[in-house]
Amino acid sequence: MPKCVKNWKKIIPNSLTISRVIATFIITILFFTNIENKFIWIYGFFIFASLTDFLDGFLARKWKVESMFGRVFDSLFDKIFVLVMFMLLISYNIVHPLVFIALLFRELFVDGIKNYMLAHNKPIAPLMTGKLKMVFQVLMLNFMILFLIFPDISVLYNSVIISTGFALFFSFYSGFLYTKNFFRYLKS
């Protein structure tokens, strides 16, 4: 494989990871503007950011160019993306604010566990339940933004409620598994 192609394959996944945090910044700015159809613009950037979350890791694994940058910053930028979206949407009262607080607490707690383990040279591999948590959080946020665009479509609100239930379930179930593994490590 030519060297220039291999270099591009190394750059693209990390560029996608970085573009997610840039899209999050743009979304934040859009929330505080009064431009026409702002929620459509927000939705477009939200979809873009969501796709980068899938593509960066997928391409890195497929092309065998996984990097330490990707391992660390993919997870960090996922959390920034989701938590910023929670904070921006909380004032719209689509779901109870305690949902966001519960999800925020889980993210910070599990991140603390992961950082503790990393500091002890025991990095924790992502769990499938954690990946499902992210999928349902993104679905929940997706339906919330769509509900802001189309507030009269009741199926969107129902979709928010259902995806929120799954997001909470997988958030706390995966959090439980991370905590269980953490205490197992402390006992050994």
C-alpha cells in the first residue's frame, strides 16, 4: 500500500473524532441564535456528529490504524457531545431534568472508574452495554430535537420517552457492570 494512502488512513478516523467536538461547538452556538429553522440546522450537525461517533472507530478498526489518541479522545468527545446536548435541551422540558442529572452522574462516575483503572495501568475495555447506552442516548437526543422541529407529532414524544427509558436502563446497567469490575479489581 502506498505510504500516502496509509497516512490518510491514519488521519481520517482521528479527524472524524475531532470534527465531533467541532460540531458540538457549532450546535451550542446555534442553540443561542435566533436564526430561522435553527433546530433543522442543529439536527443536521447532530446527525453529522452522531455519524462521526460510529465512523471514527469503525474506520480505525477496519484499516488497522487504531491510535492512543482515538482510544482516549473518542470516549472523551462522546461524553462532551452527549453531556452538552443534555445541558442544551434541559430547558425545553421534554423530559424531566432528573433524567439528565442521572445520566450526567453516571457518565462522571464511570469515567472516574475508567480513569482510576487507567492510572493503575489497567485500562477497561468498553462494554457492549456501554455501547448500547450511547446508541440509546443518541436516539433519545435525536427524537428530542425532532420533537422541537415537529412538536405536533405525538409519536416523536412517545419515541423520546421509550428511548429515554432504554438510555437510562443501559446507562445504569453498564454502570453497574463497570462498578462490579472495579470492586473486583480492588479486592484482587
